[in-house]
Amino acid sequence: MSDLADKKCISCKGNIPPFKIEEIHKYLKKVDGWDVKEDQLDGFHLIKEFKFKNFIESQNFVNKAGDIADKEGHHPDIWFGWGYAKIKIFTHAIKGLAESDFILAAKIDQIN
């Protein structure tokens, strides 16, 4: 969908401001089907639910997503069960979104 998947996540130590809503919408156009939500605890975050035929497909997807996240040093919240997986991405250190969140989303979207 974009060149984001070719980039590398950069570890955030909290030394940058989170994206403002205008920047979020610019990057949202570069990923496929992710929603932006906001809450008081985490600020803005990306969230997407994936559907599968059974539990094993969900588990396999989650394992692949986890491997990608670990290689990128960027760890999303993941829930899964029979026929679904849900992933929430944000940068904990800034309680919001940065480019690395969209990079991880783009990489997860490439999982087959």
C-alpha cells in the first residue's frame, strides 16, 4: 500500500511530540483499513480487527505479527480468539502516534 512497510521502526524515548490529528490523517491514507481511536489512557492509537476461518489461522497471524513487532522493537497490544485478531498500536512513551506506529501497521498488513 505504501513505502512505509520498507522503513524501520525507530525506538521512541518520549523525546518527540505525538502526531497531531492532521498528521495522523495524512499517514492513515498510507495504511489499509486501520482506524484511529482516542482515549484518555493511551491518547490516539491505531486499531484494526482481522478475520480468519478458525482459531489456528488467528494464532498463526498473531505469531507472525508478534515476530514482526519484536524485530522492529515496537510492541502492540494484541487480542485474538476463534476467527479473529485485534491489534492496537501506539507509542507508549508519548501516549500517541508517531511514524513508527504506521510503519508497524504497514508491515502487519503484509502478512499472508
